[in-house]
Amino acid sequence: MIAPMPVQDIHAGREAFQRDLQVVLKEGTLADRGWLKPDGLTLLVPMLVENAAQGQVDLYLLRLMFDHYPKGPPSAQFINPLTMNYKFPDDVLWVPKCENAPDVHFHPNYNNCVQLICSSTTLEFYRVNHDVKPEHVWDPQRMNFLTTLAAIRRGLASPYYKGRWAP
Amino acid sequence: MSDSVLEKKPHDGGSEHDDDRHGPKLTFEHVASVQDVKFRVSWNETLQAAWNTAYEKLGEDSRADDRLQTDDGVDMMPLLGKTMRQLFDDKHTKSRKFQIVGPTGGAQS
């Protein structure tokens, strides 16, 4: 099925993001998690990934935006940490490559139009009208932005992670 | 990190010595409800048994389509029958934090 694109609601998104963030952090702080919140709708999440083939750790920066949240999932994009933007093809090396992960894939330029973290837990998945099983459609009753982070993490785990995309 | 810094490093009440004697302290995070629990299990306990205990402590019902992964994304479903000793000694995972996640969809490469 093709699930409908969630409706943007900046006010609801800001409130729900703040609420869920407080629940996730409990008594902790953003710094405890290594996260940054540059504004009321955005969360920056550094992700360190073990690159076993190269014997190193690779850094990525994930930007979540909550303007369709909580009825829709957060927008999720890997960005260039130097420019805080994503521009194809210059920034493809800031997008991780994964192969054969069961339910997530990272496209640096899906259909020649957008970076797509191909998971039913990201807004872009609905924006491109991706096919989805009914049981996987974003459900705010049992999903939150941690669901998005957990799904993305699966694609970054061994044996799926294959390093950076090459420009 | 220097020894002097390490000595001052805060800890959660457990220690490597306690781990050796009594088993590892695990954290289970239930992503849907954003709750987590920490508890110690014996080295002979299986991951499945620890997961079952986590549901009880969380007060959450297990769902048939729930899955278990580490906080760095490693799928633990093929390893549920392993004991803690096997999991950590055989280096199936370094993480002691697990996430209980529901089903999500996406595309394979």
C-alpha cells in the first residue's frame, strides 16, 4: 500500500518533540547523549559507527526534524557536519552505505531527487510514496523518534555497514 | 583516560568485580513506551530469559512481532538462546544495553 503523506503541523511538532525529548532524557541532558537541539524542531544526533573493514570508527551526523511529528515520523537526513547541509553529489561521503539490512537502506539520491533513509520511520519515506505494509505504517501510539533512531542504527550495524558512499 | 580520572569516574553501583561474581548488569529499553530497566543476571542465564524478565520489570506485554537489538543496532534475535557467558566471551556483542523494538518496514538494497 501507499500510505498518505502526514500533514505538517509545526505547533504540534514542537510540543510533541519537547515532550518526547524530556521523557527520553529523563533526568539527563542533551550533552549526556551527545545530542544538539539547535531549535525547537530540530535534533542533531552524531552517530559513531564501527568500520571493521577499515579498522576505524566513522562519524555521521543525523538531523531529525519534527514539523510533521507526532502524527508523522521525523524527517531524517544525514548531513555534512562542516556545512550542516546536504548537497548531492558533494556530500555523499557523509551518507553511510549499508547492504542487505532487512528493513532500512540509505540512498544518497533516491530517484534523482532526495536523500532517502528508506525506513517507514522517516518522513521522506512517505514523501516519495514508498510502498509499505499496513503494519509498518507510522503509528504515534507505539512509535516515537527513538523508533527512528533504532531503525537507522540497524542499518549501521555489522554486517550491513559498508563504509561511506563514494563521491 | 588517566588512572586518577578513572578513579573519580562515576559508576552505577556495579563493578567489574561484581560482574565477575554475580553476572553482568544489563539495561533493557522499551522503545515504544520509552521506559528502561536495569538489572543483574547470572552468567548462565540466556538472553531470552533476561528479555522475559525485562518485560516483567517494565510491566509491558510482549508482542509477537517485538524484536531485540543492542543500542548500536545489532540484531540479537538469532542469539536469544545464548547464555550471557557465551554472548560476551564469544564477542557476539560488547554492548550491555538492549532495545525492544516493534516492526518497521523499508527497502533492501
